[in-house]
Amino acid sequence: MKLIKKGKAKDIYKLDKDNLIFHFTDRVSAFDVVMSDTIPYKGKVLCDFTVFWFSSLNIKNHFIRRIDKDKILVRELSVFPIESIIRGYLYGSLYSRIKEKKYYNIPNELITLIDNGEFVIGSKLPCLIFDPTTKSDEHDVPITEEQAIENGMVNEDEIKKIKSLSIDLYNQMDKIIKLSNFILADVKFEFGKEPISNEVVLVDSLGPDEYRLWDMDKYRPGVLQDSFDKQILRDWLVETGFKKTIDDYSKQGIKPIPPHLPTNIVKKISDRYIEAFERVTNTDFKKNDF
């Protein structure tokens, strides 16, 4: 077994010529910087979630079986070099782009509504938006469907299929998540291709690192939402001024040494991940067993 990729939160090992092992770690990152402190049980929650979604969603995927509390065995496939993001609400980087009048991937009718001031941060969008990005270990960059085709990342049929599958998967997840009194604000998918049939299949993982959940009872358009993911960490980095440090360092093409996280922040993030899993799956989280 050979380590072939050390990601921000997940390590990938080559097991043999056809299969990989995904190790979901307790590492946590924000604004493309990996923190020096880990989040207890985060890796297992992400592994539990991935197994749940791969087993629940009606789509072919590369999952084979679980082999440990924080590890799964998957088939190695050729992966499309784009991340497929579906947005149901005006939030995150989409909201930031709109403030800067960067309207790519946004339907013209929605641009008109936004320019008329009819939408605020956190507003539910009148339609789902397919908002792909590049796939990078450093920083993902939004792209249009046309750019993805022109850059040779996908062909026209593939991007249409990826878009269609992504919207369908969002709707499937949304139905399940609504039962737990959550709102699915947005979600990121990755896809691969079967070597013989060229069929597009779901790959990678699905958990709070890939989607944004809001409590339905606390949802209020026009304000920052309380997210059940690592938003707690992002907010803390902004409040302490470290986000500005990250921005200043990025201008020089380097990353700063991350600060140590307070115990209460670490616990709050861990508790949020666990609560999200228990509510969505309607099961108790087992810290050591699987």
C-alpha cells in the first residue's frame, strides 16, 4: 500500500492496480490552510457520511466497501478535473462574486432580480445553479461550462451529463436532508468515468466538507447562517484577524503558520459534525465502532 496523495483532510493510498483506499483524517482546513490542530471524530464522521450517501443515492459510484472506522475501499477511475457545485441558495463564494458583479454561471433572469435588490445573502434561489470549479489541492477557481470544454477538461456530452447528474443528486439529497429539519444550501460532487463503457459515475466523498447545512428553524434570509460544517472555524479565523493574514500571505504566494485552535472551538466543530450525522441519518454516532 502506497500513499499517493495527502489532501487537506483525506489521504489516498494505492492498494493495487485497480483499487484505492481513502483514509478520512481528523485534519481540518479553512481558506486553503490546514490547521495544526485536529478535530476529534471528524474523520470517522466523514467516513460514516460517505458510506451513508453512497448507499442511499440512486447513482453508480466507485465505492466497494468499508474496511475500517475511517477508511473505505474504492475503485480507481479516471476522474474529471472539475468539481461540480450545485447551489440552491445565495451564499458563500457565489454571494461574494455577485457583489463584485461577476455573473458567470448565473441565469440572466436571476441577474435582473439581483440587480433590482430582490435577493439578499442567504436567499433561496429561484432555480438551482450549476457552478463548476477547477479541481486543485491549493485553490479551486470557478469556471463556465464553455471554459471547461475549451480547456479540454470535459467534452460537451460529458459536461451535460455531469450537470444533469449533479442536479438530480442535489434533489435526492435535499429530500433526505429535509426530513432532518436541515436546509441543503449547496453541495460539491466529483465524477469519474468507467474505463470500458465511459459511463459517468460518482466518486470521492460526501460529507459536511462537501456540503453546507443550515438548521431550518434558524434560517433567516439577509444574515449569515449558522452552518453545520467548519463554518465555525472560518468565522473564528475572521474574528481573530487570521483570515486577513492568510490574504496578505497569499499575495506573496505563500501560506502562514496556522494558529492553535481554542479547546471550545475544537469541541464545537466536532459536536456539529456529529449532530449533523445523527440528524441526517437518524442514527446514533458510534465513536469507535462501525
